[in-house]
Amino acid sequence: MRTARYGAKLRNLYTAASTAKRSKYVCPKCSKTKVKRTGNSLWKCKSCGARIAGGAYALTTETGNVARRILEDSKS
């Protein structure tokens, strides 16, 4: 079993990352909660079969959200 050993902060960070990587996410294409992690930064929707490159432990990251907003604002 792989766990963080010392310090409450490390244990909390490890718990947050491991629960985020095991949970299901909403698919951006079909809007169903069927996206699961298949590998490091690779996500697949079990409903529509879409493959998505995202974050290592979560489908989207804060940096990715900021970049997406900047690109949408520059198109307008």
C-alpha cells in the first residue's frame, strides 16, 4: 500500500489526489458522468468512447481552465 508517511498536510494531499483520480467526471462531448482515468493524463468516456488528454489526477486543472478562458476571450 502506497501512502504518505509523515505529516498531516502530505496525507491530506495524497488523499485528495487519489480520490480525484478514482472518481468519475462529466464528459465534455456527451455530458454524461462516465469519464474515467485510463492512464497518466489519459481519460476515456465509457458512453461515447471519447479519449481526452487532461490532468494527471483530475480531468481538468486550474491552469487548463485559465488557458481555456484566455483562448475564448481572444476569439471574441
